[in-house]
Amino acid sequence: MHPFCEGRPCVLGGVTVPAQRGLAGHSDADVVVHALCDALLGAAALPDIGVMFPPTDERYRGIASTRLLEQVVAALRGKGLQVVNVDITIMAEEPRLSTYITAMRETLAPLLGVSPDAVGVKATTTEQLGFVGRAEGIETHAVCLLRGG
């Protein structure tokens, strides 16, 4: 999860979504891609995104998270693994995301080496409960299936 902050674009799933606020983070703070990276890394028993791309490393300041995803997929390939499919759930009260889901799927698929049909992306609210419900930020969960080479 990432909190909202002023003065940044809102990038989700590699897509810039029109919004009044973006998300706070060292990179572009794409919470969707960050959750996806962690799911892929975890499934491959690799270190998490914070270890691979530490926020103390200036090389990653402002970087597009899709570039991090490319490096994660390369690490998977190095272990003889490939993505079969992924499923992502974005929890946000704002912005409304339904019109951007297809673009997210189409952006993420080639980075993962799969067709858009293998990339599930859903958006939901938390019915105004918790951090997300108070519109303080966005939370994303992701799961994946990997296959050995």
C-alpha cells in the first residue's frame, strides 16, 4: 500500500490515471506493479522488492516501476521460471479505475511475457473502511502462477 501525496502523477499498472493526487514513494510509486513484483519474487523465493531495489539507492529515485518489473521478470528467467498468469486486486476509493483496467492489462502483459488474457486486474473499494476507505491511499494484492522452464 502507498499513501496519497500531492504533486505526483497517479501511475497504476504502468498507466497514468487522471487523479487529483498521486502516490508517495521512492520510484513512481506504482502500487500495482510493486505488489505484482513482490508476488513474482515471492513465488520464486527471491528477495522482496525493497531488498532488490532499495529506497536508499538513488538509481531508483523516480524510476518507472515497469522498469523494475522488467528486472524481476529477467531474474525469474534466470532461475528458469516463466509467468503463467497473474491476478491483481486494487483497493481504492479514488480514483475510479474501471475505464483503465484494459490499459493496465495490455501494459503489463508484454512485460510479463504473457497475453492480456493471462493478466487479471480488478478494482474495488473497501466500503469506506480503513486506510483505503478514508481515501488516504491505495492498497493492492497480487498473486501469480509460475512455471519452470
